Amino acid sequence: MKLAYVGLPCQLQALRKLQLFSREIGQDWAGNVSLTVGLFCRENWAYSCLRALVEDDYGIKLSEVEKFDIKKGKMLLYRSGEVIQEIPLPETKPYVRVGCEVCLDFSAELADLSVGAVGSPPKYSTVIVRTKRGMELLRKAERQGYVEVKHISEVKPGTKLVLKLTKEKRDENLAEAERRERAGYAARHISTMGEQEPAKLVAEAKNRSFADLEAHVIDAGMCVSCGACVAVASEQLEMVDERPRLKEGADGRVEKAYLACPRTSMPVMLMAERLFRGEDVKSDSLGKYIDIFAVRATEKAALKRYQDGGAVTALLLCALNAGDVDGAIVAKRDQNWRPIAAFAESEEELRESGGTLYCYVTNLPLLREVASR
Ligand SMILES: Cc1cc2nc3c(=O)[nH]c(=O)nc-3n(C[C@H](O)[C@H](O)[C@H](O)COP(=O)(O)OP(=O)(O)OC[C@H]3O[C@@H](n4cnc5c(N)ncnc54)[C@H](O)[C@@H]3O)c2cc1C
């Protein structure tokens, strides 16, 4: 099975780690992902926190919100195409997931294609093409009429803003990681970014128990709820309220889960080396990439439901119809904006999954289930 995977920067890191250590973990299902789309991300909110912010603080029922967006320092809530509430971002900060505050990746540097709003005009998405595979898909989608493409240098505001947000996130979160380190909560995923010896990380994961995962990641406020640990050790672990928990009766020896976790270690250099081997890429503070474009879907009627330019959905539709992938792991929601990880294998399911959920969607356990079919 060939799968596409849409995820946030931390989810891409988790996926790449699963691919890097598939032999040591003894599971190769992550290798079925042949196309990755990463979303730009400054931060996100746990569902319960988003609900508390919108329903308790602002008295608006989530079921009455049609779309969320973040623009110019505000979270915007829409109904019938109109903004019904603006929430200044500083007011949302206490609700941000603590695990996001030590993440250094804004633009999903380990994806084939990274997509966000900043950098492009309204109704366009900014697409950073990082790999040959990503470039082939973008060009195919353009040729076949799924998308219109402009070079980022032809539009305003351009990459300046993407670079600014990338730097801001990195600087602020590095400072937070240092603060935590001084308080005794080591950010292992940051200190291992330059690690070149995979064997060292495998050895460090040896004989680890769930108590180690709790101490180093979950209780230390580092967990991002990606579910990589649950995906590789579902007989031992489960997600409860977005936190990994030991199942009743499990023995707690979670060596594979400890190795899979993107917060116990994150050898970004090794992962990037593997991803970009043989690629002709440039490298700057946006990571490695081939080029950057402003892209919008040509399907006008559908644009309304997509978040920005609809580039993600249009590119996935092209990949599906061309037979490049059999389906995609995406995010959906119920009527109260509760996030649901979903497998979309038809045009209709892909279109339904368009739009942004600003809360976290644990999707790696679903990826394992689908990829193992
Ligand atoms: C939590 C979060 C924070 C973001 N922060 C920024 C930011 O600071 N700056 C910026 O420029 N862009 C940010 N984005 C990206 C932006 O909101 C759009 O997703 C992106 O521009 C793509 O728009 P589109 O119209 O091309 O996508 P669409 O065609 O609408 O498709 C969106 C795709 O993303 C998937 N998706 C939606 N929500 C999630 C989720 N929570 N987890 C995994 N997949 C999801 C959908 O299932 C769909 O496949 C963020 C996205 C998220 C989810």
C-alpha cells in the first residue's frame, strides 16, 4: 500500500524516526508512506483547551463555528463566511500545549512538501517543495489543472514572513527548553538533534520502562500526543485524554515505544540525511528545499471549505487520481470540532477533510492500522 500522510512538524519528525529505526523497532509499516505533506505550525491547542477557550471564556458553542483561522495576531472564528469572534493570540497562550513550547520546527522540515498560509496572498497556500517527489507532484498537478502555481518571488509578502516566524519560534522555544533544562527537565529531543550514531540512541532506549517515558517525556511536558509510542506498542499502551497510558496488566517494558518517541531523542541530521540523499537542494533557515511557490486549487467551489489556497487537498486529489497513492491519512472533525484521524481513499473523503483543525490529531496509531492492512 502507498500512502500519503498529512501532519504537523512534530508528526513528521515522529514518522521519520519510525522510518529511520524500523529495523530496530521490528516494524516497517511507516515505510508504506510514500508522500508526506507537512503543515506550518507555530503552536496548537489540545481539544479540551480549545473548547474551554471558545465555549467557557467566550460563550460561543463550538458547534456554531464554521471555520477557525489565525491572522495578524488573532484567532478568528467564522460563521456563514463572517468573523463572529476575534481572540487576540496572547489570550490563547495559556491554552497552548506545553509540548509545543519546546518544538523548534515551524515549516515541517522533514516533509516532501510543506504548506502554510504565511508568505502568500489570501486564497493561496505557500508550498515549500523539498524533494524531487514533491516537485514531480506539484508539476503534475499544475499540468493536469488541479492547481495554479506562482513562484514565491512573484507574490507578496513572500518568504520574509516565513523566515521571521521560523526564527521567532526557534528562538523562543530554544529559550524555553533551556529554562526547563535548568529546572531539571532535559529536552532530550534537542540535545540529540546532531547525533550521528544511531546505535547510541538504540542503546539508550534499551530496557526502558513506562516510568522512564513518563519521567522524560509525559510528566516533563514534552509529549506532543503523536501516538508513535502507542502505535508501536499497542499491546502495552493506549491514549487516554491525549496522554499515553499503560494498559491494565501491561508489564511496562516499553523499549520500542521509548525508541519510537520523537521526544526521547530526535536525530534530525540522520533523518534529513536519509530523506535528502541524492537530492539537489538548497539549505537555509527553512531547512532543505528545492524551491518555494504560492499555489491555489483551481476548483473554485471547493475553495470555500479549504483553509487557504486548498493546495494540500488539490495535490492529494492529483496524487490519488494518478495512482501515486492509495489514500491519505488526514484530519477530520465532528460537529463540535473534536478531531478525528481519518483515512481518505476517495475524492469525496479528501474534499471533506479540507480545512484546518487547530487542535492536535493523534494519527500514528491509525497510520499503523491502515499501513498494516
Ligand atoms: C495546528 C495548526 C497550526 C498551524 N499554524 C500555522 C501557522 O502558524 N502559519 C501558517 O502559515 N500556517 C499554519 N498552519 C497551516 C494552515 O492552517 C493550513 O493548513 C495550510 O496553509 C494548508 O492550507 P490549504 O488550504 O492548502 O489546505 P487544505 O486543502 O484545506 O487541507 C488541509 C489539510 O490539513 C489536514 N489537517 C487539518 N488540520 C490538521 C491537524 N490538526 N493535524 C493534521 N492534519 C490536519 C486536513 O485534513 C487536510 O488534509 C497550521 C495548521 C495547523 C493544523
